[in-house]
Amino acid sequence: MRYRELVAPFGAGQRPTESELEDDFLNLVIRRYGLPVPVRQHPVGRRWIDFAYPELVLGIEIESVRAHAAREDVHRNAQKANELLAWWILRFAYDDIHRWPEETAELIDRTIARRRRAA
């Protein structure tokens, strides 16, 4: 990847992703299937959503066993879910991104359409 491609999102006000799996999600699902690019690491109160469409109150969390397996992580994620009840949150893991990216993209696309109709 070229330097310009690496720094372009930051010039556009985007925060960096926090894992390779999040990078894979952007490349293998969002960009490959032409979905609207979500905001990365979107703040909601004292929490951050991995990816968000703030105008739709729709978030996407990328679940990684490596990043979320400890007891503290389970507790933190439960608290986070309780604090984000106003948001629709889609959750995806490794297989959703690497084995079934088309189905994942279709679910995101359908959910975006539903949220737009509800707005």
C-alpha cells in the first residue's frame, strides 16, 4: 500500500482502525461491495463504536477472540452494549469477514436501507 493510501483517511478526519480484522472488514466487505464507508472509532458518550453510520444511529462492532477473550473484555462489552441501547449494532467476526463477505455486505446494505426508511 502506498503512503498516500495509508494517510488519506486521517486527512479526512478519520481515526485509525484498531486491528487487522477491522482493516480486513473495510477492504473485504465495505470497499469490495461498494457500501458507504462508515466512520471509524465513533465516540458515543464514553464508549467508541468500531464503525458507525451516525446519521442512522447504526454501528458495527468487529468481534475478535484475540481482542475480546479476557474476563474484563466480556464485562466491558456487556457494559458497552447496555450504554448503546439507542443504537442498532451489527456484530461481525472473522468468518463473517473472510468466509462470507458477500452475505455480510448484504446484511449491512439491508440494515442501512431499513434505518433510512425509519428515519
